[in-house]
Amino acid sequence: MSLQHAKLFTLYTCRYTQGELTIILRGPIKPISKAEVWSSILGYTIGNDLTARLFQDPKKSAGQFTSAKAFDNAPLGPRLVHPSKFTPAVSTMTTRVNGEITQNSQLDFIFPVDDLVHFLAQGASEIEMCCR
């Protein structure tokens, strides 16, 4: 998160953090075949989905949630795990804020990771990061 965004984010007491599984790609990808998906995934890490709840109020955001989640640099890491060493469908994620557990849940996907990456890559001329 940039210093400017960090200052803006701390101005609002109704902020919310949520852990997300983040898929890191090897580089920008264009539409790819289903067979190419796994070779395009560098690994997984965790991300912090920052939300300023104040900006989700339709009266303050013109009905758009984008401004509540439009921080340039959401925190990632600290580790990158190779896809062969991690199975999202049988994993849990715990998020702590100042030591307090704010989220503890099974990673529950509607679609498998490879289907998500394949689908998102088909609709992009070039994407650098597709899923979070």
C-alpha cells in the first residue's frame, strides 16, 4: 500500500481486512489453452483484501464498491508456495489483526484454480495478476 493510500485508509475507522488466497503468475499472460494453465502459475501466497467500509455506502460512493477496494498495493506474502506443495481445496485460512482472529475458514472454491485462471485469461488481452 502506498503511503498516500495508507494515510487515507487510516482516516476511516470502518475499515475491514480479509485474507485471500492469491495466485501469482509467472508473468503477463494472454489467452492460453487449458493445458498451459499450470505452467503459467508461479505459486500461491496470501493477500490482505483491504476494504474501507465507508466507501461502500451508496450515498458516498455513487453505488460503486470499487473505491472501497481500489488500493494500489494490497499487502502480500510473506511466502510464495509452489503449486505442487499446496492444495487450496483442502486448506484453511486464518486472518489476524493485532493478534485477534478475524477470519478462520476453509478455502471454498466454486471453481477449481485452473478453471479460474483459464477463464480469466481468455477474456484478457494481457493480464499480470488475475485472482485474489
